[in-house]
Amino acid sequence: MHSQLTPDGGARTPVTVRTFTQRFSSTRRGARLARYLALQQLDVWGFPYGGEVSDAAALIVGELAANAATHGHVSGRDFELRLRKLPGSARPGMLVIEVADTRTERRPPGPGPLVVPPADAETGRGLVVVAALATCWEVRDRAPIGKIVRAELHL
């Protein structure tokens, strides 16, 4: 529970921040399970399967989890998915999607102009999809080691 000021700047009212955190094996199966459980959790939070928010989040989680399992894989280490549904005051709120892994080298490029791969390329479109669907995204350092790729969806 967090508190938030009322529109007139008066008393604080409790605000619920919903959070889901789970670790997964850094494998293709772990990435698929992360996407599946994210969709289940969003449904519990009132974003039904097949809806606009659910579909966008599924693609973002799928891409970030696949990248963590493929490019962020460190033998014997898992990756972590965290979803947070933050309430909004003037707007409905925000969904924050974070995928963390323990690899420090081979970081993805930060937000900004991404190079779209050639039409015949078999890989390289994941972050282009994330950038197209997310309101914003970034790469952060993870303490004590690794990185977090964070994407936001304004609801």
C-alpha cells in the first residue's frame, strides 16, 4: 500500500500497487512460462486475455523473456519477471514490466533509434516490437550484477 495526495492537496488516501514477481529458468521453456503466467496475472488484475493491454503485455514479456533466456543466459542463473500495476491520479495508471538477468556484457542498446534488421533476417526484431508497443522502455543496471530491461504501458 502506498499513499497519494487528494486532488485538493489534502489528506492522503491509501493506493494499492499490485506486484507479481517470479523467477524462471533461462531456457525457452522458462520464457514461455513467463509469458503464460504474466497473462494469467493480468487476467486476475482485470485485463482479460485477448484484450488490448493483455496482448501488448504478452508480446513485450515474450520478447524480453526470450532475450533474457537467449542473450542474458548465464549458466546456473535464472531470470526474473516483475509486473507492477501502478494506479494513476489523472489517468488509469501504468503497467511496468521488468525482466532481469545476471549477464553484464552484451547489453541491449538503450532506447532511441533502433536498427530494423533486413527483411530476410531471422532475428533482431524483439526490441523493435517492444519500442513500438511500450510507452517507454530502458535498460538499467541490476545490483549486485546484471541488468533489467524495463518497459511501461500507460493504461
